[in-house]
Amino acid sequence: MNSKDGSSAGTPRFDSVMAAAEGRRDDWQRLQSLTQAMIAKGYDAVSAQKAAYGLITGSLQVQSATMSFNDAFMLIGITVVLVSPAVFILRSSKKRSAGVEMAH
């Protein structure tokens, strides 16, 4: 989903990174420092900025995956806690019905 000039501008992932970077000053400074680090490694300015966006995008994906895992783990934990009493209630009702049948 690249634009005509070969950049990734306009893609949802790129737009979310831009929104994150432009929204706060420290994010913008992080983008600039990553770009400068890529330039120091030998990238040209355009490639360095794309690489910096790629690093930020990767970081955002890792953070979102971690948060999703945390939410899923919490949902499973809450489900286990809520269903556990039902298991004990159903188990004790089987014992009572078996005891009633043996009495007859």
C-alpha cells in the first residue's frame, strides 16, 4: 500500500505512527534521535527516517501484542473464577441425586 512516490504515506500503520510521533514532543524527539542514529549508521536521510518509522512501528506492535495478551489472560482468569462455583454446585447435585436413588 505504498503511494506513487514509493513512500508508505497513507497506509494505516504509517498514519498511526505519524499521529503518535506528532502528538507528543517526546515521541517526536524519539523519532528524530532514531533518524539521527540511522544516519550515523550510514543511511541517507530518507532511508533513515523510514527506518526510524519502522522501528517505532515495531515497538508499537510489540506493545499492542503485549496488551492484548494481558487482556486475554485477564479474561480467562475472570472466566475461571466465575465458573468455578458452578462446577462445585453441579458436582454436589449429582451426589445428592445418587443418594436419593439408593435410598429407594
